[in-house]
Amino acid sequence: MSALDLGERQAKTAIAQSRGIRIGPESGQEMLRVMAGLRAAGAITQGLNFGIDVDVDGDVIEPPVDGDILKVILRAMAMPLLKRKALMISYMSRRGSRYLIVSPSVIVSVSGRHHVRALDHHSELYKDFVISLIAEVAISNSDFISKDDMQWRKFVSLQFLLNQELPQDIRIAYGTEWRLPDTGILKVQCREALSRYAVAGLTKFSSKGLRKWLPADRETNEIFEKVISGD
């Protein structure tokens, strides 16, 4: 039995025992959460090693992840590197549905959606593919391409200021929540590949119709401009 099969069985057993629910193909999110939880709890030191990077940011409202599609992605990622093959996916984006050959590298949950970060063989660029927008997936005959993902390895520091147009009580609440220092500058470190999500999340509109945080330096503002322009 492979480590992945063992991981799936332990994940399903842990969920069923703790929550009393039946595990089916629709439980993709549950599989991801349990895998991330087991890794965080040090299960990999006890012989359970998925061989896959999984980073889940919390229990949030999110689109459903098809368990069958997720299993194919995980199995492809768990193959030994020398035997690994790329995936063929049918992906729905703003441009419509299209087929792509991709080499997956990491699964990450950010901004309420699970993504698989993968190298697009056509553009030769790493991109984030929302798993719930993958309609079909299969292990292809194309060789897996292992290429350095500099944007994933590199960390950037983003800086934000509270929007001074917000009512004072709301500014005080946000400042307390984020432990805002006396300088008034909130500094956030994240992977460069995830910087757009971080900026979009912090600068989103409040219930008052005003953005909560605004960029405080040139680099953060450049990302912010791309976010609001949809570029």
C-alpha cells in the first residue's frame, strides 16, 4: 500500500470518527484539511508522508472540491519524480474552457479557494489553477517538467496603512485585530506567488463600502493596481 493510499484511509477514518459523517467523492475539502492537519501535527515523522505539499489556510466558505478530481491530482503528485507524468486538465477560466498540459507542484488554499500551482507546458510559466474550476483531469503521456519556481521560493514584504476614511472605531478594531504597531504600518510577509491574493484580501471593501487597508509602499501599490485592474 502506497503512502498516499494509507493517507487517504487515515484521513477518511479520522474524519468519520470525529464528525460522524460518510466520506464520499464530494469530500475533497475534508481530505485536504486532514492531510494538512496530519502534516502540521508531525505525522510525517511517524511514517505518514504524503510526498505532497499541502497548505490549507483555515475553515472558510469555499466552492466544493470534487474528490475524484483531487485524487487524480494527488496521485500524480505522489509519483516518484523520475516516473512522474504531467496532467491533462480541462479548465474553465474567464476565457472559456480549454485543455492544458500542466506539471503540478503544490496545493494551496488561499482566498477561500483551493488551487494547484502548476507549470503550464504551453506558456512555460507557473500558474494557479482553482481546483473547483477543473472539469476533467487525467494523467497524460507527457513528461513531468521540474522547473525552478522562483516566485514560490521568493518571499516579499508588503506594507499597508489603515484607510483613514473609515470611522475611528472601526480603525481601532482593525488595528487591534492586526496588532498594528505605533508606526501605523502593517507589514506582511508572503510568497511572491501569493502576493496578489494577500493584497486583494487586505484591501477588500468593508461593510461601510470603503477599503479596509491601502498600500503603504510602491511595491505593494504596484500589486494593488494590478489587482483592481484585473490584469
